[in-house]
Amino acid sequence: MCGIVGYIGSNNIKDFLLEGLKELEYRGYDSAGIAVLQDSELSIFKAVGKLENLVRKTKDFHPQGFGVGIGHTRWATHGKPTELNAHPHMGEFSYVVHNGIIENYKEIKKELDAKFVSQTDTEVIVHLFEKNLEELQEPQKAFKATIDALKGAYAILLITKAAPGKIFFAKHGSPLIVGRNGEEIYFASSDAPLIGHAKEVHYLEDGQWGVAKAGSVRLFQDDEEITPEYKPLTLNKELAQKGGYRFFMEKEIYEQSDVITETMMGRLQEDHIEFEELDEDFIQGINQIKICACGTSYHAGLSGAYLLEKLARIPVTCEIASEFRYKDPVLTSDTLFIVISQSGETADTLEALKMAKNAGLKTLSICNVDNSSIVRLADRTILTRAGIEKGVASTKAFTTQVMVLWMLALYFAQLRQTLASEAVVAECKAMAHTPAALKVHSSMHERIRRLSKRYLHGHGFFFIGRDIFFPLALEGALKLKEISYLHAEGYPAGEMKHGPIALADPELFTIALMPRHLLYDKIKSNVEELSARDSTICAISPVEFELADDFIKTASYEHFMLEYYEMAVVLQLLAMEIAIRLGNDVDMPRNLAKSVTVE
Ligand code: AGP
């Protein structure tokens, strides 16, 4: 997830671009860059790291008068955060910035004999445009031919000496807004950078593209020219960064349905999984897997362990990093050591990784922040591409971590031939429905908001589930603890009768995860035992359960992982709505930090 800005006008091009990127830094800050075209003079500046590095680089750059400019702040998905990989990307006489993932960039790259300087997918856009321009001789036609060739998600801004004073733009799968104020034209990934500049905005829809110049925006939907639907711009920057949601956590819960698509992009194919980050040589000789992480990432790891054993029949253990570090573990060279971390900076996880590397194990990190300490140390990394997660309570990082692990389990199953090809296809089809399973429906959210008022007190919560729904129960309990400060425990449902059921009474709330397609009868009888002892039950299930005091009905998906994902969203919303009722700071709960970089 990156941020892009664009400007056409005569008022401080550089200031608008840099201030606009500052407003978008929450979308990514691995590197940043701007390009400005005045008459036929093209200027470009790029810097790795935080935006202030770019500000320093441009301190002696003072473009005066009319021009067009584009800017970009990067959250790496393809290619390390380096200056060469920073946007804007350059052709011979054109520059482009892009947010999204071009899924077919490798195929396009093969067809181009241009000199590529970066590892990114984006660079193909500007070289393809210039090739098309050579053939079609008309910039607008060349731009349309370029975007027609792209597969994947994109929000693009392109400037070129072949069309001074103009910005070409296109939107498909990634957000893009065009704003205007008299002769001045603005572009941005969200409305925050436009506040105080544009008077009215048009939110582009997928398939919309066009060309803008001073005082004019020509907009097309596919091949038909249409009139932009301008509306007044929201004026609250903080609200704009939260996209109109109350908290970053709420925004990030709603984002999951979109970001999961980026996680799968280029990896989930119709009938198989591929990882450009892995190869058979790397996997060669691996007979077991050890996963190591903390907190929510540990719960994702536990979920992945179930999937890897179920699908790839490979022995997996999953350990809490702070325990693993001091237990004098037995490590064998045929073990793949996987660390999972949203931040890539968690001290215990980083130290565990160092132990594995010192023991000579192959290491793989599943991480959301490229160039982080863990990414730099691991032999290989698979990025979750969740975009920046600002809420301390992790949501989209968790669901994208589990997706990477589900794809990894399928990848190993393909290599070890533990699944018939039709079973692999069935898993791929199920995965493709994950965005729908993660989608938040307002009716569901309102139901959870209403029933949350009954769970503000009491002497504790049990979250229970079986099989892969046990780590999900752990995660649901952690979400609640973190932001509501109420006590909660996740438990394997089959364990209740080995002691915990002694706690059962009306003041003990049990949140029961009851999927239709995984041990339903077993979990049902566990919940009946609790209900018979008068415990207050909140059942989350696609199957009506008459013994529940509260019942949250979920969809009837055919695959248990789609049930898993929908229930993950229910648990996230439940924790958030309870915390809101208790008046807590959902985004910055007490005693916690987003990244635990100390022991
Ligand atoms: C999750 O909601 C918590 N904020 C916390 O448990 C977190 O998952 C843990 O600290 C690990 O962080 P990491 O994923 O950045 O390594």
C-alpha cells in the first residue's frame, strides 16, 4: 500500500507534493520521491526512508510558475526499499508513480527491450507507455493502450515531455481521487492531502482513467468519456486519514477484504500457488518446520501449523519466541525455521531468528515491513502486503499472515505431492473467496455493536474453539484483553472438562466458535456442557444454536477457512465495540506499544 499525489498549477508545486506525501505517510514510508515537469524541464528527486530525507534532498529545488508534478511514498511489495526502487520511475522522457501491484509485470518486461534499473513491477508502466507512444504517436492513445495491458491493482499518475502540462491517470483496485479548485487540479490516494487545496473532488471508480490539464479533467470509463461527479471535500484531516472511521483499528478491520487481495496477488493462481520469494532449491531437504513468533503473530503461526500438517503432511511445531530463546531447544538442519512478525522488530522473535541462523537452519520470515531487522536477517521473506497497521491491536496483519501460511501450506503440498490436483484447485477456489469472507457487513457490525453492551462486566471470558479455531479463540481473547482490559482466556474446547468448567456460572461469558465444517458436533457438545452449568454463551456459527444466550449467525461457507476468516472479523469487531463502550482508547491501549523492541 503506497501513497501517490499529483498537481497541475502555478502555486508551489513542490510544497503541495511534499505536504501531500506527509499526509500519506501512514500508507507507507520505505522511500519517497517527486517529479516535476515545467515546459520541457523534467526534475526528479528520490530518497530512501522517511519523508524528511526527501525534504532535505529538495531543499534547493524551487520550481516557480506553472507546471505538473507527481509524488509517491512507498510501502515495498516488490523490490527492497532502495533509491533505485523508489518512485517515480523514469523512462526516456516520462515519469510514473503507482500504488498497487502489476500482476503480469514479468510478462510485460520480457516484451520490452528497455533498460530497467529497478526490481519493481511499476517500472514496466513507463517503458510500456513510451513503446506504445512510439507506435501510436499520440500520448492519450498510448496511455490507454498501456493500462489495457496491465493486470492487477493500480492507481497511476504519469507525466511526459510528449504532453507537457498534462497528467495521465488511471484507477483499478487502488484508490485515487481527483480534485479541483479553479484552474488547479489535484490528485491523491486519499482526501487528506487535498484538504485546504481542492474545493471539490471526484472519487474515481475502477476502470476510470483520463488526462488532466490546467482547469480541465477529461474522464473516461473504459472507452466512454463521462462527466466527473464532483462533491465537496471533507475538511477533517484526522478523519480523512482514518477514512471516516472512528479508529484506525476499525479502518484496518474494514480494509482486510481489500488488502488480502494484495497478499494473494501474483501468488494465488487458478490451480496452484507460486512464490517468487521461494524455489525448490531452498525447500530441498526440509522435513520439518518450526514456527516462532509473539502475540497475535504467534496465533497466526499456530493456525499455520494446523494448515501445514493438514495439507502438506509436514511435522510442524509453533513456539512463543520468549520461551524458545531460553529453553535450549533441539534444532536440526532439516528444519525450516519460520518467524512471523508484523513489525519485523520484535526483540524476542529477532533473537529466536538469530539462534536458528547460528544453528545453521534455513530461515523464512513472514513480515509486513520490508527492510526491517527480521527481514534483513532472514534468508527469505514473504511480505504480507497489509499496508501500514496503525492500531496497536493487530487485525489485518493477522489475517494476511494466516493467508500467507495457508498459501505456504498449499505450496508445500504441491512440492510434496500430498494433495491430488483437484484438491489443490479446490483450496485455490476457496482462497479466492477470502475477500468476501473478510468483508464487514453493516448489519453484522450493528448486531455486534448492540449485543456488546451485555459483555461489559462479569468475571471473565472463555473463548473456545477446536482444531484451527483454537488459535483463533486465543486471538479473540487477546483482542478483547488488549483493548477492553477485561480478563479473557482462549481454550481448546475439549479441555474445558479438565478443570476450567469449574468456573462455569452466569457471570462467566463463553464465546464459542462453532464452524459447520470442522468438528461441529464436538464443539456443540462442549458448549452444551457449559450451558448446562448456566454459563452465559455467545455462539458464533452458521448453524442455529438454541442453547446460546446470544447468537451471531455467520455465512454458510463451504470451506472451514472461510468460516475462520469471517469469525476472525466478528471477534475483532466484538472486542472493539466492547472497548468503545468502556471508553477506552482503541488505537493506543494502556501499557502497550505497536512494536515490542525490548525483552
Ligand atoms: C497484537 O494485537 C499485539 N499488538 C501483539 O501481541 C503483537 O502481535 C506482538 O507484539 C508481536 O508483534 P509483531 O507481529 O510485530 O512481531
